Amino acid sequence: MLKARALPKVLQNLRLPAAAAPLFIVSCPDLVIAQCKAGIIGSFPALNARDEPGGPVMLEVWLKRITEELDRYNQHNPDRPAAPFAVNQIVHRSNERLERDIDICTRWKVPVWITSMGARVEVNEAAHSCGGIALHDVINNTYAKKAIAKGADGLIAVAAGAGGHGGPQSPFALVREIREWFDGPLLLAGAVSTGEALLAARVLGADLGYIGSPFVAMDEADADPAYKEMMVKGGAEEVMTSALFTGHPGNYLRDSVRRAGLDPDNLPKDWDASVMPDDSPLPKAWREIWGAGHGIGAVKSVGPAAEVVDRIESEYRAAIERMRAEIC
Ligand SMILES: Cc1cc2nc3c(=O)[nH]c(=O)nc-3n(C[C@H](O)[C@H](O)[C@H](O)COP(=O)(O)O)c2cc1C
């Protein structure tokens, strides 16, 4: 029998044990608000809120809109309030905005902070200073231990098959190794795009599933219609792994590589993405080479983000019933 773990309050009472993953370029306030109203944690990367010269600070604008709209929604729906939202910080030294963005997120009391690419004590402390929690994403047990040692409250295990910079390890191995020493909040990413996968994630020992790719194809997502169409048409075979475009292994749609004029089976070998000049003829990851995980076969049509949550919930409840009937 699953042993119930005590989760931080902000991760309790969700309609489904799930969080929407932050998606570079794609996640925007409309998508986050729709995810939260649908009852799962919504999220966006802070870097998606880009300032225009002479314009307002867009991260402030986004946080004001999300906070106010969810507050209004909660006042009108006290019986079914929206889930909290999360902001993703790329905490790597190359992120020149980090200090400013941390300051803004602290002032707006962001409830869930998702950190990626190198754990940082000061970011976790900032999250705690405003009453938030920090979840760090990791691809192996070593990084998981480092993240907790640096003060993260919880972990996001990014396993094989995840969209974007997916990890190389099987979720079975990764969750098991982390659960041998860590009893705190644990989310699992990597093709958690169905209710069956969400239940499996929980059986493995994760508290919540972390769902990215299915939301790319949704109405509210800031993605090219051709990208959405590829997500709907594609399956796991249409996803390829390459480190060519960012310097780190990432999962991308083969068709987007073709569309950008490259042969996915014969990619150039001699590019160093980390020192790529701005005028590089190599297409840009995320803008032209589109990220996707192995779970896109579950995405059958473009529609409102709430439909993804509705579908996963009904699959999840049916899977629980099926397992109950088979096992009990
Ligand atoms: C298009 C795209 C963009 C992504 N951008 C980010 C990002 O900016 N920050 C981040 O931490 N993870 C990013 N990810 C990874 C997701 O947050 C998450 O780990 C992954 O989507 C989960 O796997 P799934 O796509 O199989 O659901 C991205 C993934 C995709 C597909």
C-alpha cells in the first residue's frame, strides 16, 4: 500500500497530483492561468517574460496579471480554487537576469520556485524568505543530493523521454535511487502525458507528475501553429535526441529539424553550440528546432489546456479503478 507522505501545503489539495512544466518561449500568462484554473500547478520560465526597449518590466506585468486573475477567480470559486503557480529560474551563471528576477519573484511572493541548471543556496533562501518552496530539477541521484544539500525543498526527477533537456535515466531507476534517501516532495518528468503514466509515477514513489509537452499544442500556448500540428501528428518515433543545438542532450521533433533544412539522421558533427556565434547558420533551438518528449502520442488535438487536465484526470481515475479491481 502507498504510504502517504506529508507534502508542503502549496502542493496539497490539487485536483490532480500534477504540475505543468515550464516551457521556454511557449509558457505565457494565458497558459499558466488556464493550468491553475484547471486545478494543477501552472508554470512559466521567468526568461519568457522579455522586456522591450523602453517598455515595462515584463516579469512584473506577468506576475501582476497571473496573481490578480487567480485571486479574482478564487473569490468567485471558493469551493474549487485555482492551483498555485510556479516560476522557473535558470540559475546557471550565464543568466544575467537572475538577481533582478529573484528580487521581483520575492516581492510578488511566488509560491513555487522551480530551479534548473545548477542549484544555488541564495535562490532557495529567496524562495523561503517570501513563504515559497523551491523545487530543483535533476537528471541523476548525484545532482539530487547536491540540490537538497543546498537547501531545495523538493526535487523534480527529469527522466528519459522528457521534452527539452530530458535526462538519460529510466524513471524506474531514478525515482528508486532518490527515494532511498529522500522523503520530501518529488515530482517525476518524462512522458507523463496520460493518467496511466501519472498513476505509474505515483506508484514508483513520486508525489506529483510533471507534464510539459502536451501543453505545447494547447490553444493558450505561445507556439507556432505548425509546431502544435506536429505535436498532434507525432509519436515517440518522431522525437530525436541531440546535443547539437544547445550543447546539452535535448529531445526535439525530427520534423522541425527537417523543416529547418537539416537531415535529422545526418546532423553536422563539428558544431560547438556553447560557442555558437549569433549569425550561425545552425537553426536556433526552441525557436526553430522544436522541443518535444516521448509522450506526445497522447496529444490528439489542439484545444483548451483544461482539456489536457480533464483527459488525464479521467484516465487517472479509470486506471486507479482498474488496478483496484485487478490487485485488490
Ligand atoms: C518546448 C519545451 C521547452 C522547455 N523549456 C524549459 C525551460 O525553459 N526550463 C525548464 O526547466 N524546463 C524546460 N523544459 C522541460 C520541461 O520543463 C519538462 O521537464 C519536460 O517537458 C517534461 O517532459 P514531457 O515533455 O515529456 O512532459 C522544456 C520542455 C519543452 C518540451
